[in-house]
Amino acid sequence: MSDLWRTPMFLIEIACPRGALTADDREELAADVCRVLVGAEEGVAEETMRRARAMTHVGFRELDGWTTGDGPWRPGSVPPLWVTLTVPEAWRAEMSRTTIGMVRRAVRRLDRSYGWQRPEGHLWINVVGIADGSIGMDGKPGTADEVVGRMTAEYRARTDAAGAGLPEGVTVDPMCGMRVRLGRGAVTLEHEGRTMGFCAQSCRAAYAREHGLPVPE
């Protein structure tokens, strides 16, 4: 069970020198980034993934006069890329390492298609956090918890038993519907005599606040 979708809101901007990537390059790289971040994932409720995909946006910005300390970028050489992922600040530290690695792998597939050997320092992937109250989903200021709530609303509205047929030691995250294996390292919370399992600390914190429970550190 992967943790790739733990941050459901992704705003991804990829900057490159003007003319460095073709329209096909941009389309394929954007599709690859979306695939690794919010592709179909075993153990995650489809309603949740559908909303996660709708909240994920990738765009490109071509820059004129791209220059490094070694001088201007020249057409025909490996184009430097500068990728910025914008996420709620509450989740930034938890998901940065995994997400940076996923985007890096998508860029490497582009490089391999051209036979490029990317020089050191020619790929930057920065994760930027947006504070609660400054997250403008649908043009309204909100919080990380509200993003989780919006993304999981369809799944949580279902009345069927999401945990039916689960193997021993596996539970369902009550926020998002992801299957979670209990045990060492699991993100859990005790509530009403039950051990609740969560895919990530962000879902656990949102659940605790929703039910008036202390938020675990």
C-alpha cells in the first residue's frame, strides 16, 4: 500500500528555457507527473482518487534568457528544469521526500527518451507550503483539513461497510478510504475503544480535530 497520494492537492509548475521542450514533451511529462502522483492506486477508494486527480494541476512556464553561472543555456544542450510543487504547509514536511523522488523519476524518463545525461544542478524540485487560511481552493480561503474534507466527501458519504472482507491486521482510513496495515510504524489513533488506522499524519490530524480529540504530535 503506497503513500503516494498522501497530499491530495498538487499544483505543479515546470519552468524551462523557451523552446527547450516540444508540445509533445510537455504533454507527456505532465501526464507522467500526474500518473506517478495521483494515478490509480490499489487500496485507495476510487471516489477519493477521482477527487484527488481533479485537484491536481500541472502547467509549464517558458523563460527567456535562461542563464546559469556557466553562461546562457544553448539550444541542443540538456535543458535545465525548475519544478515547484505547491501543497498545504501542514503536509509539506511529511510528503516532500517521497514526492520529490516521484517527480524526479518522471523527469528521468524524459531524459532517457532523448539520451540526455543531465548535469548536476540542472534539476530543481522545490516543495512550497501554503499556510492555513491562505489555501484558496475554489477561490475561498481554507485549511488543509478542509481540502481533505472536500477530497474525501464522496467516499465518506457512502454508507456501505468499507472494511468488509479486509484481511487480519488491515483497517480502512476513516478519512480517505485507504487500506492501512496496523503494526509497527502505522499511524494510529485510539477512539471509542477502537484503534483507527490512517494513511498519513495529515488524515489522522484532520480526524482528531473533526472529533474534538487531542491532535497527536
